[in-house]
Amino acid sequence: NHRPQHKKECKKRAAELRDELLFKQPESTHMGDCPICCLPLSHDPQKSALKVCCCTVICIGCEYANKRREFEGKFEHKCPFCRHPGPKTHEEAEVNLMRRIEVNDPSALYQMGTSRRNEGNYKSASEYLSKAAELGDVGAHYNL
């Protein structure tokens, strides 16, 4: 029996294994990874943000860090991913979204599809979601 000889080492290794299992980050989710911090995006849509300028989904932590940096430095609001100035009006955001749709961005197509569905325009929603699903958007697959 080796336990009495290596009791301290065994306890230390058991604690390391426990910590590794407890605090290990998941490798990824179907949502992908945040392009800024490279951590997996949460399944919870409240913990991520879609930037309409580039249709990139980032984690809420990176969104918060960018807003804090802008506030403390008194900088103009810009997208933390592409550094494009944020839209000032809802119409400007819609124009940005339509630009992304024209180049077949799956995130933009999905966003427009869910927007149309919420408005009750199911035919248009189906078209946008189908196109987004063809381009590989998992959320669009789910919503179809």
C-alpha cells in the first residue's frame, strides 16, 4: 500500500484534478467563440450582443469592457470588433443590416428573419431564415 508514503502528494493531485474538472472552460458551443476574447459564447442570448455594423456576435463581457473604455476615455462609441461608429438611429441600423444581408451574411439574414417573424410576416421570415440556414446559421435551423 503506497498511500502512507505518498499521502500528501496524492491529496495534492486529487485537488488539482478536482479543480481542473470544476473550473475547466467548455471548448466551444454551437454559438461559436467571441472573436475578441476567444471564449465560448453563452447559450443565453442576454449574454451576447450582435453588432449591426459587421453582424458579429460578441460576448457581453467584451461589450461591457468596450463601453467602459469609451466612457472612461470619453471616446466616440464604436464597434469593439470592426471599430465602425455605432448607428445613431434605428434607421441607420436597418441600413447597416440590409448592407450585410446583400452580401449574404448569415447572422444578418437570421436577425432579419426573426424580426420579420416577430412582426407576423411569416413568409418573409421563412425566406430569410431558410437562406441563413443554407449558409450555416444554427439559430436559423432551430427557428425553421
